[in-house]
Amino acid sequence: MSALGHYLEEEGIATVAIALIRPQAEKAKPPRALWVPFELGRPFGPPSDAWFQQRVILAALGMLVEDGGPVRIVDFPDDDPRIRPDVSCQSPFLLATVSKGSMETLASRLEAEILLLHEAHQRWMAQYQRTTVGLSGLSVGDAGRYVGDWLRGKAPPSPRDGFSAPLMLRFAVDDLKAYCLEAAASGSAGPSSRQLGDWLWHETATGAALHALREMLLAEPDERLRLIVANFMVPAARVRAA
């Protein structure tokens, strides 16, 4: 977007970019950019905090009427207020995490954990009237069973026409991650995204199962499957050291 700003400005359209990676913005040299110290994917700060997000937007728009240029990068002064863990947050009850064990054990515990999270996810739905679950087109239970079959070494066929099995695996995994994180964020507490990530990847049977599945499938001969597994199953910051 920083580079695109130059083309728009040549057509007489004033621009200001929101930059999440400052070195990248410095290399692209945008006409105007507001650098924000937030995590990737959240350029306006924490979700559901309209007052803070408005501050970010107004700071960016304010650059349109300020002097400076032809390249100007301004730092937003405040961190994400939700970067600190919410000590009042209590994660939903889960099975004891099994990080090691047979693939059958991991698959069974993943499927059982999804059922345990149902009530918490229903609270999320009632609270926010929306969900990001649904990419796969499967029910959460079916998505869990599909991922579980991969863990069991069955390499199941795609359950949807027009979608390859590796792509459906990616979509099913994305649905399970969204389901777990939404369930954990239900209620009055405001856990930070890092807090939620720590919970999913270190404390849940689902996280343990996805770690194990990634390691297993990276040894498969299917290059497309390996590419999907390497890049989309577990966030890079959460991949365990070999």
C-alpha cells in the first residue's frame, strides 16, 4: 500500500497509509504513513474498542492536512491497550493437554475438546452475533473429524466438490482455530491476542494435535500438501523448534 500511494498521488489523490512494519514502510517511502505498533492484522488496534480505533483513524487522516513530505512517516504514540494479559480471564475447561502420544490419541482428544468448547462458543455467538467459523463449509464437528482422520493417517478425500483435500484440510484447520479462539474470548474478560495464542498453542489438545499433524505431513511427498501445511497450519511464531 505504501508503494501504491505514489501512483494515486500522481493522479491527484491524497493518500495516507497505515504501516505495521516500519522498515518496510521506510523502504517503500510512502507520501504519508502512520506507523502503528500493533500486531499484524490489527492496523487500528484491538477489536471491539471503537474509541481507540477512532484515535488511530483520526491520527492518520490528520496527516492529510499537515505540512511535510514528499515522504513522511509518523509514529502513533500508544501501544495496543490490550497487549497486556487480562488476569481476570479464565479459559474454558479443557482436557489435560497431551503433547505427545499416538496420533489416534491426539485425534480423539481434539474431537472431544471441540464438544467441551460448544457452550463457550455459543456464549460468543450470543455476545457478538457473528463468527469467523465457516470457511470449510463443514460443521465444527465434521471439521474436527476431518482433521482427526488426517491425524490417523487416513488422508481422507475432499468432502466438497471443487476443493482439493489439502485445501479442505487448511480450511478445516482454520475453522477449528477460529472456533477455539472465539470460545476462549467469550464472556466479560478481555484477553490479549498473545494470551489467546498462548492458550491455544500451549494449553489445548487442539493445539497439540495441530503441532503434531504439521510435523507429520511435512514428510509427505505431495508438494502442494507440504506447502499448505508449512505456511498455514501453525503460525510461524508458534512453530516448535526441531
